[in-house]
Amino acid sequence: MKDYIVRGIAAGGTIRAFAANTTETVACAAARHETYPVVTAALGRLLTAASMMGSMMKGEDDIITLTVKGDGPIGNITATADSKGNVKGFAGNPAVEIPRKGPGKLDVGSAVGAGTMTVVMDLGLSEPYNGLVELQTGEIGDDLAYYFTVSEQTPSAVGLGVMVETDWSVKHAGGFIVQLMPDVEEETIAKLEENMSQISSVTDMMESGMTPEDMLNALLGNLELEITDKEDVRFYCNCDKDRVSAALATIRKEDIQEMIDAGEDIEVKCFFCNTAYKFSVEELENLVEQ
Ligand SMILES: [Zn+2]
């Protein structure tokens, strides 16, 4: 089944909501970066969040980048999405092993640690929008809810989940974001809170066969939910050799010269998708000349 996001509104437009199934996307990220289970979960949650936030943007070339900088063993985690369902990302350290919180419960919070989450939205304006919050739990869903509430003044409920099998494959990945608009009524909030208290975790909902539409129905079904859009999501990186060589050109001339002097081809990997690009000594020499 293809990954997708659904968008909807409820309570006469005073609530907007997003839900996604990102299982294939997260499986692709895990395979490319060879992540251990807790990293698959952390990166997968951030990719899921980025893909839904990407679908909040309107412009063709709009880009959103989420970066979690924690002091835990994973290091930094970055996810970037556009408004068309393309998302990519990576974790500083893909090989993290950490005790589980309980049977089947990966301890994402401890693997991420304490630190900050930054959100950068490049909407084609001269200055990109920039928000930064302290991590609340490092579980990513809580941190994002806090970001929306504090930094964007939009009270939000966020659920993100990745279920990793014992063979390290991704069984389910997905999530939801529900946001209150300024003119929302108290009664609506009370109903939503009641609905929130009835639902189980994202992975439990997906395990029981629920689709993104079903998740929104569980959250907002009794609040005049109207599903307005559906969009495919995929792990996609737009790198090519030119982009990688442009990145290579930003490192110090002496360092490139050192590689040339070593007289061997080098391999440079894209951070986002781990694709390797080979550069010959001759290509490196051309780079230095430029
Ligand atoms: Zn790439």
C-alpha cells in the first residue's frame, strides 16, 4: 500500500487536521541509512511529522526542515519535506542500542536526550521562518505539540508512531496533527479532549488496521469532520553528482589537495539518502581549479 497524507477540517473550520501512513517511507529511510530500531523510530517519527508539515505549505518550492539536536546517543536528526509529499532525512548516529522501556517499547526519548528542536520554513521569501523550542521529552510528538503551541501560537495535539519488528523491519509508521484555530469554541475543545482520551497510540491504531482516514474519524468524527485532500508521500532525495560536488567545493582547498595527493578516487555520500558518488583524482583537480 502506498503512503499518503489526508487533510481535513472540522467544527466549521475551527479545527484543521492531518493524518498519515508513512510505513514505506520510513522503511526506505531505515534501509538507506541502515538504522537500528530506536533510530528507525526516532527518524521515522520526524520524517512523518515533516511530511505532514510539508503538506501545510502552499508553494511549489516551499521546503520545511525539522532538526532535533539532543545530547543522547543518536546525535542530530534532520528531516526535510516539500509541499508535494517528498520527504528525506538522516540521523547523526544510525547505530544506537539502548534498553527498551518495556516489551516492544523503544526508548526514543533517552536515545534523543535533552536539547532543542528547530523548524525552518523556506517559503521563497528573503528570510526563512525560523522557530526553536527546548525538547520536552525527546519523544518528538510531544516536542512538536509544544513547538506548535509555543512558537506558532497554535494549540495542537500530535501523535507519531513507528512500530519496528524484531527483525528490524518497519511494520507501521504514521501519525496525526490536530490544530485549534483561534476562533474555536470551548465546547469543541471539550469534545476533542474527550475523543483524544478514547484513542490508543498511533501504532496501536495502525495495528488494528486503521487508515489515516480512520484516525481522523476517531479524533473528529463527531465534530463534523470533512476530509478535504489526500496526497501520496514518499522518501525522495533530489541529490545528484552536481549537488554533491557543489557541497564538496565548499570544503578547504588544502583538504581537497590532500585527497588529490593521495592519488585515489574518493567516494562522497549524500547525507540525506546515503547515495555514494565517486570522484576521480581528475575531477577533484577540476574542482580545485574552479
Ligand atoms: Zn541524496
